[in-house]
Amino acid sequence: MIQHVMGLFTHPDKEWRVIKGEERTIGPTYLVHVLVLAAIPAVSAYIGTTQVGWSIGTIDPVKLTQASALYMTVLSYIALLAGVVVMGAFIHWMARTYDSNPSFSDCLVFAAYTATPLFLAGLCALYPNLWLIMTVGTAAVAYTTYLLYQGIPIFMDIPSEEGFLFSSSILAVGLVVLVAMMATAVIFWGFGIGPVYLR
């Protein structure tokens, strides 16, 4: 798994071909890659919000209570895992439009590897600074988008022109999933399940 992560950052086109050529099952890939990497942003945010806190201007750092942060960490971890599954299911469903016939396992693997930069960017939540998180997050989204557009034609065995359309569709659905996750968080907050602040 680690060699694939490094390969996606150093030579993504070759690494997508290597990943495509491997025997894949949902169990090992999902458990090892997604479960571990999805924990990076969740655990980092827990540590950052309870131990470091964030400052606005010259005000003392604002922190979350440990109980509140733990609850939000668990919910965000579940949301990250669900997001990968939803994206894998959409890729599997959409592949038929482009005369590609990958298994659901293949699509889940592709979604998991494509999301790797977003998972790794979660490390910056250890130090919750607005500008740091915005800069690293923007770079992670840009590289995830690059991996998506680079990998779809290779992984699905389709021409690059069709790969561009396929990737654009996936990107649009990813944005919808993100907005749905944010709306769900707002609904939970409305029911009183939200952050509890310390000063």
C-alpha cells in the first residue's frame, strides 16, 4: 500500500497501471488503506482542537472539550468512509455509460487511492491555523483532481476524451457529496449535537 501512495505522488501514470494490474479485493484494500488513512484527518483534528486550539486575531486559543471533539471525530471518520463508498458506487454505476465493466471492488479501490491526498492533508489539522488548512487543503484538492483525471482513462480502459467526461462527472458528484455532508453536519448541530467550546 505505501509503495502505491508514494508512486501516486512521484509517477502517477505508471502507478495507476501497476494498481490496475494487481488482483484486488475490497477487504485488504479497504481495511488497510482507507480505514488507516481516513483516521489521519479525524485524529489530527481531535488533537488539534483539544490540545492546540485555534486563534482568531489576538484572542486566546479556542478549544473543544474532549468529549465533544471525540464525538465529532467519530462522526467525521464515519463520514469519510461513507464518502469513499458512495464515490466508488457512483464510479461503478457510471462506468456502464462508457462501455467499461469494472467490478465494484475495482471502483472502490480507485476511489480510495484517488482520495489519498485529501487524507494525508488532514495532518495539517494538528495545528488548526486557517491559512495553513486553506493552503494545504487547496493543494490536496488540486492533486486529487489531477489523480482523478490521470487515472480514469487508465483504470477504466477508455480513451482520454471519454475519460475527461467521466472524470468531470465524478468530480461533480464528489462536490454534491461534500455539500450533503456539510448539510448533514448542520442538521446534527440543529439537534444539539455540535462542538462544545473551551476558552
